[in-house]
Amino acid sequence: MKDNLPNSRHDAPFYLLLPVLLVLLGLLAACAPGEPANSTSGAPAPAETGELDLNTGRNPDGTFFIGDADAPVTLTDYSDFL
Amino acid sequence: MQGAEKEILAGPVAAGDLRLVFWPMLDLGPNSTNAATAAFCAGEQDPAAFWRYHDTLYDNQRRVYLADRDYFLATATDLGLDSEAFATCYDSEEMHTLLESLDQTRRTERQVSVRPTFDITGPSGESERIFGSQPFTAFDALIQTMLP
């Protein structure tokens, strides 16, 4: 009766390769990128407005701003919502 | 500017160097005005709500293009705003008048026609203008030159 035991002549390469494959997978996992680091340009990580505790306010002309009211530089974004 | 906007907020705005202002352009039909009205009405309740509404509109631009009044009202409700006050503001002539005035100023006094356009203004009133969506580095380079 043919048993189900591994045939050492045909299955040996698989059992030899298995630990090699496991080592390779471990190396790939170790080399995989983790949390994104700051870009080389030094740009900060992006965030939604709600994630940062930023001051908001309204200008005398009725427009809205985000940031310190007395910040030295102003960036005005002329855009359409569409 | 969306991608750059996030970096701008996390960088020079968070550092106290920059204040970001949104100036609506109303060139693309009725929903340009309707979307701006909705965002400004959110801001009427809380300036921070303007920016939350602003982010929501930009995250859903495809829907906003065909949105109706119910959509804008539902968005306000979803953001936790006073629905009745929002609806009153949205339907009022007062907000439309303000937005038309801002748009007129944009076109005539500030001569802005390209969408989007950005003015970076320093503490002495000096100003640089850039056009179109740009990477953060383009904005940051000009911002840094303006800082005292």
C-alpha cells in the first residue's frame, strides 16, 4: 500500500528550500518601508486641518483664515470649490 | 494645492510663520456660488467649521459639482452644525452679496483670473504671485524669503 509519507527522493528539495524561503521572507519584511519618514526636502508630514490644533478666524473683509492672526506672512488661496 | 496645503498647514502655519486665507472664485456656474455659500455659512457659526466644510467639499468635489441644496444642508448636519441656522444663512441674500463682492474684488482690484492663484504677502506688504497647483517646495521657498 502506498503510504502518504513524503518520498525522500522527491520531497527533500522542498524541505530544504522551505527554511530558505522563510529566511528570505523575513528579510523582505525587515526591509519593507515602515511609517513614512520626512521627505528629503524637509517637508512636514501632511495633515488634515482638523488634525492640527490651529487657530482660525475671520478677516474684516469676510474671508476666513487659519493660522496665527499675527503671522508675518499671508498666503491667499484664490480657488473654486468645484 | 490640496497636497501642498496639508504640508503648508503642518509646516509654516503650525510654526506661526504663515496665515492661510481662502478667497472664493465663482467662475464655474451656480454651484460655485452655492458651495462657497455653504462653506461661508459654516464659517458664520465657527471659523473652524469653515475649514472643516472646505476640506469636506474638496474631498468630494465630484459630488459637489452636481450637488443640490439638500446636499449642502446634509453636509452641514454631518459636520455637527446648527442645521436651522445654516439653512437660514444659505438661503439668505446677505451671504450671496458678500460672496459677489469678494468675487468682484478678486476680478477687478486683485486681477485674479487663473484658477487657482496664490498671493504670498510679507509683513511689509510685498507680494509674490504663483499660479496653478504647485508642490510644497514652491510655496515654502517664497514663504521663507518673506519671513522677517
